[in-house]
Amino acid sequence: MALRFISFFSAKARAVRIVVFYAGFATLWIYASDTLLAQIADPASLAELAKYKGLFFVAVTSLLLHMVLRNGPLEAAAGEEAIRLRLWEPLAVGASVLAVGMIAILVYRAEDSALRQGVFDHLEATAEARGQAISDWLASRQHSLEAIARSASDASGEPLHRVTIDRTMEAARDIFGFIAIALVDADGNLLAGSADARPDAAMLQRIAAMSGRGVGRAPQVTSLVDLHRQADGHTHFGAIVPVRNLVVPPLRAGDPAGAPALPGAPVQAFVVGEWLPDLPFFQRMAGGDRSRTLLMRTMDGRLQTVFGRTQTFLPGDAGEAGEDSPEAVFAATGHRRIEAQDGDGTGILAAAVRLPVPGWFVLTEIDENTALAGLRHLAVAAAVCVAVAFGASLALGLFLWQRQRLGVVLSDLARQREAQAAEDRYRVTFDQVPVGIVQIRAGGGFGRCNRAFHEITGIGPEDLETGTPLGLVHPDERSAVAVSLSMLFSGERQVMSSERRLLRPDGSMVIVALTATSALDAKSGERTVIATLQDITARRQAEDALRASQERFDLAMRGANDGVWDWNLVTGTIYFSPRWKAMLGYGEDEIEDRIESHDALLHPDDRQAAHDQTAAIFDGRRDSYACEFRMRAKNGEWRHILSRAFVVRGATGEPIRMVGTHVDLTKQKRDEEALRQAAAVFSNTQEGVMITDPTGRIIDVNPAFTVITGWSRAEAVGRPVSILNSGLQDKAFYEALWWEINENGHWQGEIWNRRRSGEVYPQWLTISTVRDAQGRPVRRIGTFIDIGKLKTSEAHLAFLANHDVLTGLPNRATLMNAIGQSLGNAAAYQSGGAVLFFDLDRFKTVNDSLGHAVGDELIVAVANRLKEGMPIGAVLARLGGDEFVAVIHGVSDRDAIGIQAEHWRRQFDQPFTLSGGRSLYVTVSIGVAVFPGDGDHATDLLQHADAALYAAKAAGGDTVRFYTGDLTEAASARLDTEIGLRRAIDNGEFELYYQPLVRTADGRVRGVEALIRWRHPVHGLMEPGRFLAIADETGLVLPIGEWVLPEACRQLQAWREAGVALDLVAVNLTPREFKRSDIVERVASALSAAGLPARCLELEITEGALLEHGEGLDRRLAELKALGVRLAIDDFGTGYSSLAYLSQLPIDKLKIDKSFVRKLMEDGPSREIVRTIIGLAHNLGIVALAEGVETAGQFDALRAMGCEYVQGYYFSRPVPHRDIPLMLGAGPTAVARVLQASADVEAVSVESAGAPLEARGYRSASL
């Protein structure tokens, strides 16, 4: 290889090859160097570097050419080693010179760029740190003033006392280190504080404009007062803070310092503070390294120096600064990194940052020579290296290895210097940042830390060796911090942040925001923790103070339980607080913030009064109001509200805002009402009430106490409750009473006490204990009633529960017990006995005709007479009405029992003499059941005796009947009939049949009488006699009558609409129906439902029903007559009607009972009775009708007597409704022929026209 290389430079081709070598080397140099310069040089310096690069290339190539040409031709015989050394000499020299030169250039350029970048980074970090420090310093002062302003505005519109304000200003000045603090108004007038801090009016007007158009209309805006000189010659800082809602009372001349505040109006006010610049602070800030820090400001387009290069405050124009100075360049361009020159042309490197204060900035600078001093040394070293390289190349291989080692040394030196520079930059940043930084070793000791750490924790460098991180932590938080450190050292967590309390050596406490990061040393593998600490004590104190203030406000509002509203009268919006809405049961989003929402909830009766209050404020007649009204809650309840409000007016007096509160008075109103009611109850209750203390001494009594006990209030109050003791209860009774009260707080029971008069009486006493919050008894309340009358009533009620009220005889319950005992005795002694059931005959007639009072008197007389004839040991009881039952025992012979029963019956042969000398005859029916043969139970015996009584009644009364099995069958039949009637009502089994009413004058049918029939599903068509009496007894006649009356009206109206000319329909009303209170309404309803005129309805009322004299009967008849219906008395002549009373009744017709008509032709008295009744009717001006006419003789006699109407089988039996039109259509002369035939012959012939009607069972009739 070497030989071939040498041959390349052989003499034969030497020239060509040297040229080729030179061309290749030059090309490579140009390309490589240009590429390298483009990477490391900026375009501005590229041309100059290219020039030097060219000169360097010329020098190197010239030297190489000289060396090559100087050597001359190579000897072919030279040894290989000599040739290699000679050939490598120029190459080594050239390569070494080129390498050293290139290295020198590259190192210089790279170091220059890196060093400049590091200087700028350091300057910029320093400027930011110092700018932040200045901002924090100014912010702390401003925040102090804002806190003072808030304390003045927290009064919520209430007037503040000037002395209070002055004291607040003095305290704040001493605490926060102000030179002066003042409270001034918008015109600069001093309201409180020091006059030295009063700013000029122009400044105040500017701040007022920033604050808004009125007091409290915008957020606070704090304005910094730039550096200025005061009368004391010092340079001051200042700040102005507007105050919201300040109400300061005007001072009157001569008021003492402690005079109370007078009501004032809200004013535009400001808190002004002045303080001296902290020169040591700025000097510390500006010093500490080779750089300088300037504090500059721009005002009115002029650049001014605040803190200059002389490290003094020089507020004024920056006259010493030229246009190329760093501060001028920053002011003009705003670039943060600046390269400039000072007045004598020295290069300056600077960095600037702006402050939050408008126009202010901090600039940190350093001389370029100072900053790049290390670079200059490096350049010298590089030159030395080049010289050494040249010397070494000239010495060829002798110093070659020395040159190589020198290159290594130079490289290491460069790296060390770069590392040192980086370390210097790190140390500057590490020490200057305002955040404490500390390294914590795995063993728990301290590593490196910065100055801020010492300042925050208060420990010195000497304490780091012996102290531990946990020793700084507050004892309450050490365990948590220890856990966190353990997690960081174990690698479980990489970063942890928290707020902790640290204890300084002097015992003070500091609160820090702590961030700890786990770091692993790549070389040693040891894990450490890097912690940063930021002092947040002041911030936390401010936050705590603000939170405490807010909590106090919230507590005050919650304690007041007020709802707040704020109405902006300019925009029309209104704010309702959550408590305001919750007071009415609404959520925060359920009521819109509009005044209409408020008005919609007002009670209609209160709305105008509330609007009048607001109108008075709008009109300027008042500035506040307080009124009560009602508002509707969400649940619909009306709640009582107390509303208070005041107005804020603008500069011209117009209202711009109203603020108020609502207080819920509902509970208070209810409590007041409850107190009034309780007082009324206490005073008006009929129960005696006494209130005592725990020892039993009377505190108060109510009027009922005085009435019951006889002790007046004045006499009772203050005396022991033992004044009421009767002495009838023993000691054990009272011990049990007090044990119950002490154990349960309550006792209730019967007790005997003594009145003031000495009378002993029973009480029902209730004692209750009232306890305080600790459960101790404070009052005892006793309520009692006098139960003396109650006990008497109880005895009376006990008697009444077992006896009849009217007669004093045992009642049904006592009777059943007596029968049961008699049955038991009979079974035990093998004897017998009997149950006798008594019922007065026609007692209802006596009751109805003579009145209930006479009837009751008769019942008492009957009871006394029955008792007179009772055997020894017998029991007599009254079941009610005119029913009595006697139980006799020890008698088994039916004949003996019959003799006793007959003896009782004959006792009624004698009249009963009543009050007023009136004598009445009454008979009795008796039913007898004998035991044990007729029954083994009291219920069965009583039922069987009742069945026997029913048989005696059926036999006509005034007789005795013993029970037989047949009577049970009859009773069962009656029960079946009753059950069937109930079914018939539900199933519609009743029908109406109609019997014509014929006028005797012309023989025309003028109406019909409705008669009920029951179409029984088993027994077929049943007439009323088989079921109507049972229906009347059971009350079923009422629902039957409710069907009969409307149906009869409906049927007559149907006939009338079909052309059947009938004048009326007669409907019977039973006495039970007539006594119904709603009979008039029922009749009117039936007529209305059918559409029938009232004159077409005739109501027939039995004579017995009219015997109940009184206003009820008269009023009922009058109301029926007022409807227009016709009234008739049915079965007249069978009762005991008073003719005088009859003449007063609005009767239209008398119906002669058929029992008289039946005997009309055979019995003279009956004929006279009929004649008399007809004459009576004529005299009273009413119509007479005879019922039950069955023969022509009866008809002729009645017509001769002047009876206007007749009805009976002689003309027609009752027929279904469908036969009435057929019957009335038989021919117009049928009745006339009957009448004519009766006049000529005794036989009545019916012509062929009437034959079809004869077949149907009724005689011909026509209209």
C-alpha cells in the first residue's frame, strides 16, 4: 500500500498529481467549510467569516505547497519508513493546522452562542423574578388597602361612626406599615384618617370614573399612585381604593369624639394609603451578581427611571439614557432580549419584563465584556493551541503526540468551563428564585437548599446538618408527611402536593404550598426528594379572614332567618336570595328573577297596600318602609311576611335601587293565635286548672277552679295544694300518686277532694309535669272536673240500662236474664214456668186520638195494675210501646198458668182513671209460652209467646192464647211474606189496578182509585189484605209507596195523552207515609216527573192519620193543598175525629167506610150514620163518596141521600190499567140505562153493549 501511494507521487507524474491533489483538497475544503459555517454562523457575519476562512485556506495551502516543493524529487531507493515520514510531514502539518483552526473557530462560535444564550436566560429569569417580587410587594400593599376598604363597605348600608373609622385607619397603618391612611370623598375631602395621604381631586375623579356611575354599582378598582415626593422630602408610593356602600354620618360642630353616629346617606369614598419605598429591598433585589437591575416607567410618552444604576430612587426623566440604551430600545420595540450600547460604546446585554403597573418594567443588564470574559479566555487558549500546533508540526513527529494530548486537554478544559458556566447559571437561578428548594436525602437529612428555603423556614446553614425535614413540620401533620416521604422514596409516588404548617425555630408558624418530587441519581442510583416551598401564610390569612367575614355574614343572615331581595330599578332586574325562595318552599330555579314573580305571589287583598308602599318611595315621600302582607307558598299556603326595604337614589334623587328583606311571621302569628287560644281556653274551660311549682305551691288557677272548689284566685295562689285534700285517701295512695308523677311525669285518676265549704266531692284529676331543657321539673299542671253529678248519672244510666224509663220496669236485657235464670232453676229443680206476652188492644187509636202524653200516662197505669196482680217471684218487664212481658216460675200446670193469665186479662175490665179525671177502657191480648215444653232458651220462649200473642190479636183481641206449633207456621208465613216483599220491591213484582169513581148525578166515570196488587211468583196475584199490614209493620210500605205514587201519576197522564178523559186518580197514603217529612217534595216530584197537573191527583188519608193534632199535620196539609192536589179522608166514620178540628182541615172529599155501606139496607143506625156523614160533608162544602157499593139498592139509597160519588163492585172490580180504556169505551148510555132501570124495576138489566164488560167482572159505565 505504501509503495503504491509513493508511486502516486513519482517524479514522472508528480506535477499532475499535485494539481489533482490540490484541486480535490481545495474542493473538499470549500464545500465542508461553507456547509459548517452555514450551520454555526448567522447571515450577518457569514461574509466576514468567509473572508477569514479564505485567507486561512490560502495560508495553509501555501505552506503545504512550499513544503512539497521544498522536498524535491524523491529517491526511489529511500526506505519505506523514511518515505512515509517525509510524505506524512506536510500532510500532518496541513491536517493539524486545518484541524486546529477549524476546532478553534467552531469552539469559539459555539461557546459564544451558548454563552450569550445563557446570559440572556439568566438576565430574563432574574428580571422576571425581581419583577414578580416588586409586583408581590406592591400587591401586598394594595391588598391591605382593599381589605380596609372592604371592612368599610361591609356595613351593608348602615352608618359608620367616624371614631370607629379613625381607629380602624390607625390600626391598619400600624399593622401594615403605612406612612399614612385616609378615607376621602370624591372631592378629596377628608372623611377619616391622616391628611398626609389625601390625593388631589384629579386623581380621585379618575378613580371614581373607573368605579362606575354610583356608589356600589361596579367592582372595586384599585389605582396605584406612582412615586412622588411629599412635603417630608421622601419619595412615596401610594394606592387608592374605592369604597362601596359607605354610609358616613356628617359630624356636627361641637360633637365630642365619642358622639353617636347620625343617619347619613351613601357617599363615593376612597381609601388612600402612602408608604415609603423599601430601599434595602430594592438594593437586595438589584444586587447579588454582576448584573444590574433598573426599575423604569413610561409616563406621558417619556421614559423615567424609578430605581437607577446608582441603586437609588431617582424618579424622573431618564436623562442619562441614550437612544441606543437598553431601556430605550425596550421602550421602543418591546423586545424582551436586548443587545445595545451605553454612552461610551460599551456593549450591553439586557432582558426586560413588564410589571402589572401600567408603564412600569424591570430591566436587568450586564456589560458584554463582563459576560463574555470567559469566551475571550477561550479565544486566547485557542490561539495558543494553534501556535503550539504550528510548532509541533514544524517539529514533525517529535511533538505530534504532545499536540494530540494538548488537544485532548483543551477539549476537556472547554467542557469543564461549559459545565462550570452552566453550574453558575443554575446556582444563580437556584438562589434567586423566591420559591424555597431543598433536597431531602433518603436517610432523612437535608441536602442542598437555596436562600428562599432559609428565609421561609428560618433555619440557618448550620442547622441543616443536625435538623430533619420532619422536625420542621407541625406535630399534627408529621405523620401524614412521613407517609408521603415514604411513598416518594419507595417510588410509589413521583409527585405529591399539599399545604402544610411549618414551625420556625423562633416558635412562629408558616403555611407553605409544598410540592415534592422523587428523583433518582443516574450515577449513584440513590433516590432523593426535591421539595419546593412557597410561603402562602399571608394568602391563607387573607383567605381565612375573608371566609370568616363571609361566614359571619352568612351566620348573621341565617340567624336572622331573613330572605334578601335586590331590585335594580334601572334595568328592572331583581335578585331573590335562596333563603327568600326557600321561605316560600321554592327551589332556586323555580322563581324567575322578575318583579312580576313577586307580585304574582301576593295575596289579592294585600297587593294594593304593598304597591302603595313602593309608590311612596318612587314619589320621594320616604326612603324606606316596613309592612306586612301575605304571600302564597308553593304548597298553596298563605304565609305572613314582614317586608323591610330601603332605596338607593342617584345624584338627582331618582331611585335607582331598592334592597330589602323578608321575614316569615307565619309561625309567630300562629304562636300568637295559639297563645290567645290557650289563654281563652284557660279562662273559659269548664275544667278546673291549677298550676303549681315543683314543691306543690299554687302559682295560678282559672275561674273554673274557683267555681268548683270555692277558693278564689287570691286565696289559692301561694298556698299549698294540700288545702284541697279530703283526708279520704291514705298515705299509700299519695305515695303511689307521686311515684307515678316523678317516674312518668303524669298521673290521672279519680280522687276525693274538699271544697272550701268543707264539702267532699269526687274529682277526675290529671296531673302533668313541665320540664326545662335539662329535664328538671319546673311546673306541674293539674286539670280536674267535678264528677259528682257524673257518678249520679252513671248510677242512673246503670238503672236505665236495665229498666224502662217510663215505667221503671225491667227492660228487654233484664228480662232475658230473668228468663235465663228461670230456665236454669226449672232444670235444676225439675219445675216449670211461663212467659206471658201482653199487648194493649187498639192502643194506637188512643195514642193517635188523645196524644202521646195520654198514651204514656195510660202505659204507666197499665204497668201499675199488672204489678198488683203479680205472683210472688214473678218478673214484669216492658219491651216498649204497649208491650209487656211477665215471667212466672215454679208452676208447671197449664191450667194454673191459664188462670193467672185470665186474672190479668180481667183486671182490664175496670177503667183506667187518668189525670184530669179522664177514664179510659182498654183491653189486652195475652200470648203464653210454657217452659220447658215450649222452649229451652229465652229467645225461643219470647218468640213463641209473641206468636201466641199474634194469634190472640188475630182472634179479635181481649183474649188469651197459648203457644202451639201451628202458630210457628203462621209466624214463618209472616216472615216469608216479609222476605217476599223485599224481593218484590227489588224485582218489580207490584202492579196497580184501578177502580172507577162514578158520579151519581150523570153516571159518568170521573176518575179512578189506584189499588196495589202483588203478582207473587208462587201464589199468583195477591190483594193488599194479604201483605199490606205486614208491609206497614215492617216499614216496607214506604219503598212500596215510593213506587205507587209516581206510577199512578204516570199512568193517568198516559191515558190523558191517549184521549181517555179522566179527571183524577186517587192514591192512598198510609199513616206512616203521611208522617214522612219529605212527603210534599215526593208528591211534587211525582207530578213533575209525569207532567201531570196537580188537580188531577187526589191523596186519600185515613182518619187515624189525621188524629195526630199539631202544627206538623196542619203545615203538611197546607203545603200539599198549596201544590194544588186534592185531599180526601178515607174510611171516614171509623175513628174518633173531632168535628171541630175536621172543619179546619183543607179537605176536598169524605169517603164513607164500606162497613157502613154494607149495613145500609139492613141496619137503621148505619143508615143514619151514612146520612149524617153526607150531611156533614154538604155542610162543610166538601164532596161525599161511598165505597163498597155492591147492590142497586145501596146505590139508589146513596143517590137519594145526596152522595155525589160512589165506587164498588156494583160498577166494577179493580182492573189492570189496560182495561180502563176498554171499559170507558163500552157506550155512552150504559150507566144511564142502569140508573133508569133502578127507578122502574128492582132488577138491573145490562144491554148487549155491556155484555163484554160483564164478562170481565164489572158493570157498564160511560163517560
